[in-house]
Amino acid sequence: MHERARVLACALLVVVPLGASTVVSAQTGDPQALQQEIAQLRQELAEVQRQYGERLNALEARLGTVEVATPPVQQAQDAAQQPTVEVPAGAAGAGGPAGALPIYGTASAASKIFNPDIAVIGNFLGAAGRNTVDPSPALEMPESEASFQAIVDPYARADFFMAFGEEGVDLEEGFITFPAIPGGLLVKVGKMRAAFGKVNALHSHAIPWTDRPLVINNLTGGEEGISDAGVSAARLISNPWVFLEATGQVFRGDSGDVFRSSSRGDLSYVGRLRGYRDLSDDTNLDVGVSYTRGHNAAGVVDDVDVGRFTTDIWGMDATVRWRPLRQTMYRTFLGRSELIWSRREQPDGLQPAFGYYLSGDYQFARRWFAGARYDRSDRADDAGLRDSGHSLLVTYWPSEFSQVRSQYRRIKYGEGPTANELLFQFQFSIGGHRPCEGVSGPAFRRSETELHSGGESRRPLHRGRP
């Protein structure tokens, strides 16, 4: 640019004096002198044009040389600045990557390239009132859940959930998921919660109450629930009417007070069929039927199953969701119910027990929820005892990372006593925990039909969600 300006300045210096001399000659009135001046002006102008063209061509040639030479230099600088990381020794070989791999992203990405997503959720509980049958401590931190989740390779993902309680550390779930098995199967292998009903599959921080319903405590193992090491396979059943999913699971046969295995052949089995349908843009319905069977501990003597007694459990569940498109952040409703039948063999005969719960949760402001629940259930080992109760709840979400909940609970136990309690709960989370199925509130806006935190199935998205 400087060279071009210099050439133009020179041209002006030549043209201006010539023009001035031309004007002077014109004023004298000599035609011959005027013709000579014009000829001289033409020659000078042609010479300036020639010089200007030569210098312009030279400048363009130099500029082209600079443009060609710049990219390799810049690429070399970028390559020198590109951060890399060595592949761990255990991951190299077998046709996989070796040596150093480039890191794309910020410096924080470099610090966690081989680390899983980590999150921790704290769950603090308090209780006031009177309960002589099943009392809870006044204040306790029953569980803090740490999750470790990451993609293993293009074919699998791993999820681990550790429960840190006042009595120690326990592996709540730990499994690997294969989402693309031939035949359209989704397969999980490891320790996991059984796909029986709705509440059994949820972690403690994901349920919309401070406790679990009576029917869950009495018939399916309560907090621990039906959870064991095993294999799960799920498949979508294509049809033009509803989303339909079938799940089959085989477990070792040890699930708390529900099942007990005393030999390798004492496996437990779970089957579930689930259907989903959008009733409108704002409302959807989710229904399911479940079945499980396994050996129980009624006939076990000195770790030997003498009686060979079994337990069969059937379940039905239904969930309806309402989430208006124009008020989705301020008005929602979720109602659900589960009915469970248990047939438990034991030395004093068959114990046929039945129980259910019915609950509803309504969002009346952006961060406020109100709910109610009714419970009724027989005891699995003594069907003659029946517990019933009801609860009222209020939940507030200060932010997407914390939750405060209070619950009034009244239970009439089968033995006779009645419990009146006020329960309260504080939950808080750090890290990127994936939303769990069935959670309501600002932190977990996903519908219950979305992917579960453990990745158990491919589920349709609710069109009415934000």
C-alpha cells in the first residue's frame, strides 16, 4: 500500500507542473508552442504509466510470495502449540490408538480427557413427632451418592453409583451398557436396580418424597429394593399406536429381604412391559406391568435352603403427566400409582399380600411444588397385618442444584399404633449428574420418559417439555 501511494504521488508531481505550463502557453496564444507542450505531456504521462505498471506488478508478485509462505509457518506454529496427551499403557495396542493424542478444547478439557463425569448428591433428613414402630433419627445423613459416568468406547458406556452412608460405603449400581446389540437390543451387565415398576428403579434423591411408599417397603424391599448383579436386555416393539418396550432381566438371586440365593441355580427373574402414548401436546400417559420371581429366605437353615420356598410378585403402574406448553415453567402435574401383589411361600403357608399407593404432585409456581400421597399395604410375611397412611408435601427449589422439602406423614400400623411425624429434607448436588427418571423441579426438567441416569432404555421425549 505504501508503494502504491508513492507512485501516485510521483504522477501528480509530474502532471501538475505540465498542466500549469500548458495553461501559461494557452494564455500567450502561441499554437506551435501549445502543440509541443501537449506532445511532451503525452510522453511524460506514458512514461509514468509504464513505471507505475512495472512497480505495481512487482508489488503484486511480492505480495503473492508472502501469502504462499504464511500458511506452512502458521500451521507449524499451531502444531507446536497443540496440547497432546499420551495414551495410557492399558489402552494401547490391539489396533487402538498409540502415542500422543491431540486435545481439543480448553485447558480444563485436558485435565479430564481420560476421567469420567463425576457428581455428588447429598441427602440430609430430619424427623420430628412420634413413631414407635419404625422411628427415624432426629437428624441424619443417610446417603450421599457419588456417580462416575463415561463412554467406554464407541460400543459401550459405563455408569457407577456409590452410596456413602453413616454405616459405610456401598456399590448402589455399577454396570456397562451396550446400546447397539444386533436385533435392536439394549443390554446392561453389572449390578443394577431391577426394572420392576416405577419407584424400585429410582435412587433416593430421585423420588418425589422424603420416604418410600408403604407398599414398596413391605413388598419389594424398601430402600434397597430389588437390586442385584445380573444381565438385562430391553427391546422396542414396533407398532403404529404406542411406544412399547419389553425388558427381561436375570439376577443372582440376592435382593435384601425379598430374595435369597443359597446355590448358583437360585436365580431371580424380572420381566416388564411398558407402554407410552401422548394424549395431547400437553399430556401423556405411561403404563406398565411387571413380574419377578425368586427364592426367599423362609426355608434357609444354616445357609442351606431346606424349604425351597419362592416368592412371586406382580405389579401394575400408571403415570400421567400434564405440562402446558405456554406455562411449562410454572404449571405442571404428575400423578402416579402402583399396585403390587405378592405370593410368598413360607413354613406356615402361602402369604398373599396386596398393596398400592396413589400420589400427585402439582407445581403452582416456578420453584414451588405441592403434593399428596395415600398408602395401603399388607405385610409380605404376614398378610394379616395391614398398614395405611397418608402424606402432604411442599417442595422448594432454591436453584437447580438444591432442594428443600417438608412432609407431614400419618401412618396407622397393623400392630395398632399410629405415627404422626413431620419430616424435612435438604438435597444438594455438585458436578454434572445426569437427570434421573421421575425427578421434578428446575434442575431436572426432562420428562420421566427421557433417558434414565443409568441409561436403561431409549425412551420418547415428551413434546410438551421446554
